Amino acid sequence: MKTKAAVCTQFNEPLVIEELELDEPVQGEVMVKVAATAICHSDIHSLKGEHARITLPAVGGHEIAGYIEKVGEGVTYVKPGDPVIVSIPQNGCGQCLPCLMGQNYNCKTHPLKLAAPGRYTNRNGQRLWQFAGDIAGFAEYTTCSEHHVVKVPEDMPLDRACLLACGVISGFGAVTNRAKVKAFDSVLVMGAGGVGLNAVQGARFSGAHPIIAVDIADNKLEMAKAFGATHTINPRTEKEPIKKVFEITNNMGADFVFVAVAGVEILRQAFSMSGRNGMTVVIGHAGKERMADFDATEFVGGKMMTGSAMGVVRQRIDIPRLISLYQYGRLKLDELISNHYPFAQINEALTASEKGSDLRNVLMF
């Protein structure tokens, strides 16, 4: 079927809205009518060519919520009309070893995938790639495996629901799933943007104390307090930010440090704020970052550094739980949305997001 999509024809150039032909869903696939797509900073890195190698033209977007339009043969989980979230993490097959061990985020049958030939064809007969692998949210419709979708309650606002496809699970899940923060653990979050604020509220949910938010924007630090931060540090005004962290943590350093922004120099500073046995969890990333500034001797005392792909989320378990928290007033989603933009203004939304002052801008279809 024909659909409009915002196409990247050249890196660092405005997207072009074109009419494309979208594949119909086949065995095990669904077609989703997109209702809302939030802009993640990873989208901006991708559109600059800073992520995985990809062939242009391509379609981006991965924080998606919408309605099932069509289902392919064998699909039983959803039916046309169902509201869903579409996310990069897939529901596991349930049969491979990681799935049987409860690690469906490491499923061998449906692995996490970025950058792949997609389901759209332009008027020249050219198959477009997709920055987010099997899914694309900068389009009116997307076709993907049913394993990418999670059903949501009919009364769940979809402009809020789309945030759960990436930003929320990446921050909240890094704390609760990857690091498994416990009550009274000290937590530092580097970067108080959309992902960082969700790490902050994940730390609050886990009972961490203190919770330190670090950012160069005072307005974001104020927002971090509303999300649960007990202390804030602006490295531009605090002369010795590392020393300040040790003062707050009784000269121990943070038990857990979550780095929700990109940059090796920032990671270097964040790592220095962790305690002797502290864990640094890398969430934010850009392209071509090399970790030559780290010395192996720094890890001798027990410091750890690890990653957290999409909050190691168990898609159809964790996302419904987060929705329940939101419905009971225990998870902030409304406060994450800075602005809504019509799809036709996607380039304006991307420009506003890149400036860094907005948390999440949401495209409405």
C-alpha cells in the first residue's frame, strides 16, 4: 500500500516527505498505522551518519505507538484495531537458550538489530533501508514482525505510550534490570535529558539514596529534582564536580553511575565519580567513540563498566508494568513531553530536539 514517509536522502540534510510503497504483512508480521512517534537523540545521531553503516535513502524513527492495521497469517497476539507500542527490542521466541534462561532480550531467533534493508520502495523501485532495523516510525504506516509490538490499554494515550518504546525503558531499565539498584545504593545520573530522567525515576523507584543528577543545563537539573534527584551538579558552575560527588557520598563515590549522554570525555568524568567497587553503566552513545583514555589499572580496585541495550527490557513483561505504574501515578510520562508536532513539521521537531533544551518532542500523525 502507499504511505508517506520522511526519507533521509543525504546525511545532515533535511528529511524529505515522499510517497512510498509499503510491503503488506506476510507470515508472522503486522502493519501498524502510526499515531505518535517520539524523537530520540539516537535518531539525530543516525541522521548525521554517526551510527551503524547504512545505505541511503533510508527511513528512521523507533519510538512508536499506533494501531494494528493488518495482520499476516499466523498472527494471534494482536488483531486489527488494537493499540500497540512498536519497539526495537523483540519478544523472544521462548525456545532458545537465552529465552529459557529468562533473557529474551538476548533471543537468538529474534536478535536486537539496527540498520537493515526495510519494507519501503520508492517510485524508482529502490528499496529503502531503515535506521532502526525492522521498524520505522517516521512514516504513516510501518510493517514489522509481530514480535516488535506490545499491546497497550485502550485508554492509554499513545503520545505517552510511544515514550515507552525506547527512552523510558532505556533509562528506567538500566537501573532496575541491568544494574539492579537496591534501596540505599547511591546513584549518579550523567545527563538529565529524556533517558537520564528515566534513570533518575528508576533510581527513586528502587529506593536509592542519594540520587545525584549531573547536567550543564540548570532547567534540566530542576526537572531532575521533580523526577527524584536529591542532589544536582552543574559541571560548568561547580569548580570540582568529582570532588563534590565524593562529598555527597561520604567520600565513597557513587555505587552506580548511569551515563545517559554521548562522549568519551563525559564518560571519563562519570567513571571518575564512581566508587572503588562502583558500576558505570553506559547508555548514551554516538559514533566513532574510542575508549583509549581508560587504563586497565583503573579496574584493579573493583570498578566495573558495562552497557545496557534498551534497558535489557523483557518487552511484554516490563512495558505493561511501566504502563501500570503510569496509570497509578508512580511513573512520570506527561512531564517528559516538551512539544507535539504534526508529521509535516518533522524537520522543525528534529532541529528543536538537537538543540538539547527539549526532553522529548512527539510527532503526531
